[in-house]
Amino acid sequence: MSDLTTEAGVSEAVRPVLPPADTSDHGYKKDLKSRHINMIAVGGAIGTGLFLGAGGRLNSVGPSLFIAYAVCGVFAFLVVRALGELVLYRPTSGAFVSYAREFMGEKGAYAAGWLYFLNWSTTGMADITAAATYAHYWAMFSSIPQWVLALVALAVVLAANLISVKYFGEMEFWFAIIKVAALVVFMGIGIFLIVTSHDVGGHAPGVDTITGHGGIFPGGVWPMLLLMQGVIFAYAGVEMCGVAAGETENPEKIMPRAINSIMWRVGVFYVGSVILLSLLLPYTSYSDGESPFVTVYSKIGIPGAAGVMNLVVLTAALSSLNSGLYSTGRILRSMSHAGSAPKFTGVMNRGGVPYGGILLTAGFGILGVVLNYVMPGDAFELVINFASIGILGTWVMIMLVSLLFWQRSKDGTVTRPDFHLPWAPWTQIATLLFLGSVVVLMWLDGGVSRTTVWCLPVIAAALVGGWYAVRRRVTASSSS
């Protein structure tokens, strides 16, 4: 019998290779249920970028913001759909880092992991900044320095995240319920105000609120295009449900439904909310320092409504921070097992929580506290630009891995699941071109955005230098 033939008579040369196991998956608890994953998908798609960031962006570009949210939302969905295909191929808490290791080698896994860490370490800074900003809305906190409030937010969420994945799932479930309920209530009130032509801050809501103040593009199309890099930040976290799949029972049943729901949620909550905000008040009524939803409620004079909405958006910021600590803890553990992250980031507690990686991310959150002390007025916009670089890098890696996975499927070495990214490889290529165009727009925008692009060579040099520092340990881990 030929060496290439099994006892069953199947050629080994064409037999698909079984997905390799990720050793870092050992020790996790399968405590996340279907309702947790569905709400984690919601929480990842709805966060600080909408609740706080939409105010300043509306003020900058007007109603055309809904177009930016729609375009970026489509590509965000393609990214998470590509990741979902990989999850159905092989669920793992290492997520795209584990897939990058399989299809790109250890260098690819190393780059993907540390870009993701850049994403969430800076997003965490934005989240604690947002939480401190929201807290200042209430008079009882107005005299407390912003950096102190940021530190308290970090400490509270860190403590909750270290307990167990079950508690994390419950927290995210209720955080997401609060966010969705608040948006549904707001949209209901907004539609009622428009239909009844109820006065909103001295303005009659409706189409005239847009047409009478410069139309959809009050400053032209160009400002809206330049805003794309900030809008990308709004979708940071959509990939987190892929990380959570490793701690989920029956991901092949749960994940497709959760991922597919992201598209309509983006359409309803992001695009719908911005259209309503634009119809209710002139775009100039919104500002950087206040949630646009709070602005509307304060204008219509419902007692306590603005305070309740402010509590909701505070919850959204804490939810995003909680998600970032969760996901980076899992990613860093996968990297630690491969030798490309510090050894202590791979340790777990009795609750199955990789607390070493979580503490490392929280440590970088302290930099956000310092930033809030040094420049409280500009902290949010500064860090979201760097967060956008991390997000762009992460999404690029996911799409590159997805492209390589598609190529391997053509070679017959892997089998694509029924739930797969449609129109491959054109969807991967289109997404990569879009993400590249966002970097170009950041450069053309000038100011802080251009400074962020100037930092790309520094980030690349740091990654290269870091690789040479850890490659011996990576080699030793892979050979053991």
C-alpha cells in the first residue's frame, strides 16, 4: 500500500488537516450562554463612540455623520463575519491571534496580538476619560478632578473583571440591556417629537432642521470623509464576540445568529440615532463635552431624563472598558503560551480568569489617568486616534488571515464552514483597501490625526524590536 494512502483508501495528500489545538484554551470555563453572546455582540457594536463621540462629530460634519457610520458599519460587519467563519472553523479564546499563528506563523500572531493590545489599552484610556466626563455632569462630582474619577472607574471595572467569566458575562448582558433599552426609548421619544412637531429647545423638529441649517453636508463632503478614522473607533469591540467563543458552549449554533444580528443593529442604532438627532436639533446644538442624547433630553425638559441618560452612557463607557480588559486578557494568554508575551500574562486564577493579562492592560490604563490629569480637555480625542490605529491594525490582520484561510480552502487543506464570508476574496480585498484609505484620510486631516500617522513607523519599529527580543523564547515554546 502506498505511503500516501490510509487504511480507508483516502489519499493523505488531499485530506484536510485537522485544526490545531491552542494550548492556551486549557483552564477556561464554558460559562457563557447564548444570551451572553448575543448581548456581548450588542455591547461590542454599541459603545462610547456613539454615546459620547457622536456629539462632537455631529457638530463637526452635521447630519452626514449617518453616512460615515453606515459605511464604516458595513466594513465592520464584514470583519466580524470573516472572524465568525474562522470561529466556526475552530473556536478558541485566542481568536484571531491563534488563527494568525496557524496561517501566518508566529510573527503574524505576535503582530496581531500586540496591535490588539494597542487597540484596547488606548481604548481603555478613552473609556475611563468618557466615564469621568459623564460623572462631571452631576453636581456632586463636579468638584472632583477628572483624573480621580478616571482612576475610580478603572479600579471598579478591574475588580469586577477579575472574579470569573460568568460574572463578566452577566455584567455585559445587563450593560447591553441598559444600552439597548435606552436607545429604544430615545428613538421612540424622538419619533414622537417629530411626528407631533413638539418644540425641542426652541426648534420645531423635522426635515427643516436639516435643510434650514446647511443640509446633509453643511461643510461639504470632505469633512465627513476626514471623520472616518474617528468613526472607526465607534465600532471597536465588534470582534469581541469571536474572543468569547472560546468560553461558550455550542458556538456553532450561537455565533452565526449573534454575528448576523450586528448588521441590523448598526443600521437601527447608529444610523437611526444620528438621523433622529439631526432631525430633532440643529447640528450646531451638539458638542464634544456632552452626550448628544443628554443634550436632547435637557432641551425637551423631561424631569430627570437627562440625568438618567447620562447614567446610561456612563454604563456604556464602563461596559467598553470591561470588554477590553476581558478580551486582552485572553489574547495575551494565548501569546504568553507561544512566548511572545510576558510569562505572567498567561497565569490564571481559580475562576478561570487570566488575570495577568488583565492587570497588564489595566496598568496601561493608569497612563489614561495621567493623561486626564495633564490635559483633561483633549484626552478623549487624543487617545481615540491612537485607538483607531490599533483597531485598523487588528482588522487588517483579521482580513489577511481570512484571505489566507480562503486560499487554503482552495488548496483543499482546510474546509470552510457553511457560515462563511460571502463573495470571498473580493470582500477581504475591498475591506483592506478601505482600511488603507482611512489611514490616508488620517494623514490628509492634519493635526493630531497626521501626528498619529507619523507614529506608524514608531509602532512598526517597536513591533520589530519586540520581535527580536522575544523570538528565542517563541522558538523555544514552539519546539517544546
